[in-house]
Amino acid sequence: MTRTIMLQGTGSDVGKTILVAGLCRLASNRGLNVAPFKPQNMSNNAAVSDDGGEIGRAQWLQALAARTPSTVHMNPVLLKPQSETGSQIIVQGKVFGQAKGRDYQRLKPQLLGAVLESFATMGAGRDLVIVEGAGSPAEINLRAGDIANMGFATRAGVPVVLVGDIDRGGVIASLVGTHTILPDEDRAQIVGYIINKFRGDVTLFDDGLSAINAFTGWPCFGVIPWLKAAARLPAEDSVVLERLVKGKGGALKVAVPVLSRIANFDDLDPLAAEPEVDLVYVRADDPLPADAGLVVLPGSKSTIADLEEFRSNGWDRDLQMHVRRGGRVVGICGGYQMLGRSVADPLGLEGAPRKVDGLGLLDVETVMAAEKTVRNSQAHSLEYDVPLSGYEIHLGLTEGVDTVRAPIVIDGRADGAGSADGRVIGTYLHGLFSSDAYRRKLLAGFGIEGGGLSYRGMVDDALNELASELEARLSPEWLDQLMR
């Protein structure tokens, strides 16, 4: 039988995603046929799986760690927030519908069948499946109909390891508190716990481990230090942006305005990894920096709402000044749509039907369409004559005069638009900056020579580093039992 283990957290952002990725790589390094699985994810950082549907970028990364093709069954339910109260629901890679929070709670039991079907698919022929929970099982107010944590674990019979984040403080209380409030059936699924993000001398926490054991009876499977390699991996969701506001210094400052519905912002990670690039995420209270050489408008889950927010922050004026000073602008997906003369939503796909003015930096117009484009793509940069690869996830058709200067050809067709002076371009291709050759040419245009970084190689090295750290820090007996 396929072995399984599920990592659940005492809260959100405790490091489950990175630990699952590291364990997948460790298992793969040991020669196992391993796969990740996450029953339900909530993120606007989506990827196109190898079988052509939408999944969370985290599961795409975990598949890369496992050295196995990604599939929609690795993340059968993906929620993509569109507003403060509602989300688009993706089931097994395809749009299922939209729902507000309370409506989705009633819908969850209907989705359990798809979750269990995908879980069975992932387990077929595998040695090991490593499952990631979402949020925390301690959110007992959401336990009825749960498909993300204990509702899935008890139904599928998967043992659970609880992950506590010591860096945020209160880890003893969070672990003991979770033990206390879980119902007996759920508590019985937990086989042990891991302390994550520890800084300093691990022996200083010996008394803490003894206290947790005394209250819960759970064994500790390891105390994991702060994993520096995690910083070189794509982030799962926008929570991490709260910690990425300040830049690091560099010859080229790249400004990224952070909007409420920002999506697929890991498009920027390859630029952030370049030593000579100072990538700055700009918050609503701050203007776009006047010394930025490049401004990148990333994707958005709700283009019109984010466009209005962009204006309310005064960034439209900042961007106009940036262009007049000779700065460059790149818009990706929703960011590309914002750069045009108008964005129309006649079907009300993002709210009430309406049409709004764009930023006017490209002579194009976008009309939202019901059919969603979701595909992996091979492309070519006409600007720099280098190959590209990436993916498309978008609603809408963009047309206009500036499309005759399309900067990219995707699968043999022109994509995007460019201004007459070449300083403003837009494209629907996610993954533009992941091309090492493209980044080298882009940086050379700002007088930065070199750019010898292999981004995919850096990610692969980081995954191997994670695997080595986990092998050194986790209980050898537990690992050997899991990966025998």
C-alpha cells in the first residue's frame, strides 16, 4: 500500500508548504516515487499543471521537488479570492463556480468526493504521498464539512504530524491548545509534531519539549531551524509580501505596486534573485520610487477593482511621471490589461457589469470574456530574440493599435503590445522573467552586464538544501519508517 503522511499546522504560515517540498525532495533523493497532495488551497498564486488545469503554485513547486509531473489531482480544490468575502472555485483544474464564504461552507461536503477521488489517483502506483493541510485543525468552527484538515484526514485514514512555528511565539500553547480543543476522533489522527523555524541553541528548548509531551503525549519528530534555503523558493501566497517591502540595494531598482488582489507575484522572484536588482514592493501609503528604472505591474484576480485601487493610491500619476523620466514599464496579465485605454466587463465576471478607463500607456482595449485561458506555453521574445516558456491564466481579449508591436510570440501567435518608443510593454505570459537569457538581455539594457544566474538551477539547489537539512534534523527513526 502507498504510505501517506499529512502535515497540518497550528496556524497559517507555519511553514507546511516548505516542509512538504523538502520531504518530497528527500524522498525522491532516496529513490521513492513520491507525490504531494493538498485537498484545498486558497491562493491567487496559481500554476498550470502538466495536464493543463489550475493548481496552487505551491503544489507545482512540490511536484518539482518530487521530480514528478504536476497534475490537477495534486490540488483538487483551489480557492482564488476575488473580494473580501468571495472566491472563484477551481475543482480538479477547472472553474466550478463562485461563492461567498458562508455559501462555500455549505458547498464543501459536495467537494469531498472530488478530493477523495484525486487522492486515490495520486496514490496509485506511488511509494509515498505527502499531504499538506490548510490553515489549522484548531479552527473547530470550520470543522463541519471540512475537506482541508481533519475532515479529510479522518475520512481518508491519513496520519497527521502537527507543525508549530516557534518564531512567532507561543508554540507550546498552540500545540497544547490544539490537543485540548480537538475532538477525540481528530486528536487520534495525530502521531507527533514538528517544531519549525527555531533560531539559536536547540537544547534551550528541551524543557519546552518535555512540557508539550507531558500535556499531549505526542512525540517530537524534530526541531527544524530557520531554513535559509526557503527564501530562494517561490512563496505560496501574498502573506509573505508583508515581509518583502524593503529592497536590498542594487544597480537597478524595480518597483512593484502591491494591490489587494495581486496574483502570481512569484513572476518577480527571478528578478529578486539577481544580485544587481533591488526589487521593492510598494505599499499603498508610499509613492512609486522616483529612482526606479523599471516598474512591473503583476497579475490581478480582479483587474478593474485593482485598477481603481491603483488610482486611489495616486500611482497612476507616479507611473506617468516614471515614463516621462524615461523609465520602463512591464505589465503581466492583469497588469497588462490595466496599461490599456479601457477595461470592460460586460458580463459582470468581476462584479457589476461596467467599463472603466485604463492607465492609457498602451493603445489597447480589453473586454472580459466568459471563457478562461489556461495553458502552458512555449514562447519567443521578439524584443531580445531569446526563447521563453511560461503559462497563461486569464480572462479577456485585448486588442488595439499597439498590438502590432507585440513583444512576444506564444505558440506561434503574437501576444501583448508595446508602445511606440518601446518603453512600455504588456503580455499575458507568466514566467517571463524566469528565462535566464531574457533577464540577461533586460539587465544589459540598464547597463548591467553579466546576469549569469540560473534561476531554475538555484531553485533546484535550494530544494536539495532543504532535503539535507530535514534529513539532519528530523528523527531518523521516523524518517526511516516513513521512507523505508
